[in-house]
Amino acid sequence: MADIQTVGVIGAGQMGAGIAQVCAAAGYEVLLHDVSPEKVEKGLETVRCGLARAAARGTIAAEGVDAALGRIREVADYAGLEPADLVIEAATEDETTKLAIFREVAPRLRPETLLASNTSSISITRLGAATGRPETFIGLHFMNPAPVMKLVEVIRGVATNQATYDAVVAFAHALGKTTTDSEDFPAFIVNRILIPMINEAVFTLYEGVGDVTAIDTAMKLGANHPMGPLELADFIGLDSVLAIMNVLYDGLSDSKYRPCPLLVKYVEAGWLGRKTGRGFYDYRGDVPVPTR
């Protein structure tokens, strides 16, 4: 089994920063890369805030915050990831982007380095093939937010070998996570169930069955969900929800996975949820206000 001590993370956005935080807090050295130093610095600020919240909750000792931050180092290019024992890609949920990353990064790593994608829906087999080393490639899907959520989905591609699987499962457990295995089908387990539910909530809004408040209240109080589906969509990002629905629709050729036209319109408008200030709620004031 591979001895993982140093973890490379590609992408310093919400997911990448969360994964970097979890790894550093667990004692791993972290090499963090993004397309610009500004994006990395923003990611590091996300980590600082996340660690401060964890210390306030008592889930990490106060003195552990600086120690964890000290284990994260920015690397300017893919060559800087060469010391990593495991590299986790956490870029945007777009197959073309991910394929380009893996084609560039794979030749710059040591032969024994394991490669993983945090994709929430895209074929691990296809992504692995682009690396030229599919035996040591695997899906490692952290839930959002990674520092809080306990689950990691593990997805083997057709060529993923047993040693790679064993190593990443042990790694995830060392992070304090619970793993579940998924076959390499579109959207895996969690999003195969969750995202169509959100899409159906958008159809319910689109067809006028209920407004935003009614739909979210109904599901929170009627199904005991901690967040309503439209609130959750805004948290995930409507662009990500649409991307996953398109993966399901294209990959399974079933009309039940057709993205709701209203979801498409919101994404076209740039109303992507919390990250842009507007989605199914408007977040630009002190209190979120429904937009429909």
C-alpha cells in the first residue's frame, strides 16, 4: 500500500480549500495549486476561517490552527506537485477542464504517485484514460463542505488497481471520513439521488405548484431536510447542479433527467446561487430573499 504523507490539491476554490484544510488538520503536508496566486490566497483565507471555526467548536485545538496552516504550501505550477504521494484534482465540474489538467499534470509526477479526482459526476474511467496511468487513478468525491461532511465516495474506474483503492480508502479513514463505494456510473450514488430531487424542486417552482418559500418550507418541515432543495441548490451552485443534470441526461439517455428550463435560465443569467449573490434567493442584503 502506498505511504501517503504529502497530498497535492489542484484547485483552491470551495472544494479544494476544504480538502486542503481536512488534510492539513489530519497531519498531512499539502501542496496547493491554482491558476493564479490570488486564487490560492483566497483559498488559504477560506482555510484560515474554516480552522478558526473548527477551533471555536472545539473540534481542533487552538494551537493546532497555526500548525495546520503551516503544513499547506502554495506551488506555482504542476511541476511543484512532484513530491506529492497523492494528487487530488478539485477543479470546476467540467470534463474538458479536468481532462486538460490530467494530461498536463500526469507526466510531471513520479510513477508511484496516485491521482484522484473530486468529480461529483464525471466518468472516472474516461478521466483516468487521459492520464496514461489509469491503474493508479481513482475517484475520491468529498462532500461539500469537506471539513464538516463525513462521507467520501470512492469510485474505481475500469482500470483502477486494488493497491490504489486500498491506499485511498485508508487515507480517507485517516482523515476521519467514512467511505462508501460507488460503481463508475454518471453522478455516482449521492448526486444520482440528490440532484434530480433538486431539479424536480425547480420544476415544481417553474410550473407554479409553489413559490420558493413554500417549496423549501415543505421539504424542511415535511421531509425533515435540514435545508430546502432550492436553498441547497444555491449552496451547491446552480452551474454545478446543471452540469450534473447534463451528465445524467447525456450519460443515461433518460428523459427523467432533463434539466428544468428555469434552472438553465438562471445559469444563463449568471444567477448561480450564494457565490454570485443571487440564485433562487437574493443574498445581497442582510437576509436572503426569494427571487420568485
